[in-house]
Amino acid sequence: MTDPTEAIRRQQVVEINSDPTGREALECKHGKVWNTSELQEDFEVVGFLAPYVIARRKSDGQQGSLMFQGSPRFYFSFQPE
């Protein structure tokens, strides 16, 4: 089975990680940003396909996706389904 999103996701991984951004810059661009421990407090991760994770927000059960960068590891841009 082929993944029709693989080429796009691979390019996004390269773009995100070619110039890793600090937390403040990510917050200016995307709003709320989480490090790994903060993400675990607010979400249950149910799957991932880099540079995305699928997660369920603990406060209300809303499922959606977040993007992430590799290093420093930050999650951002929560998009509810």
C-alpha cells in the first residue's frame, strides 16, 4: 500500500528541520506551542506520520493533528478534525 502523502510529508520534514525555530518564533507564527512533556499533559497521542501527530485533547476529547519539528522538539498548529 502506498501513501499518497509521503512525498509531501518528507518535503515538509526537510523544510521544518532545515532551520529549526525556537519556541517564541513558533508561537508568533502558529500560536500555542508544546514541548514533549506539555504535549503529554494536554493530549493523548494516537499516531504519527512525520511531521504530524494525531492526538486527542484531554480537556474535551477533541481529536486533531499537530505538526512538530525535530530539534528542539516542539509541537504546534493544533488543527481539530
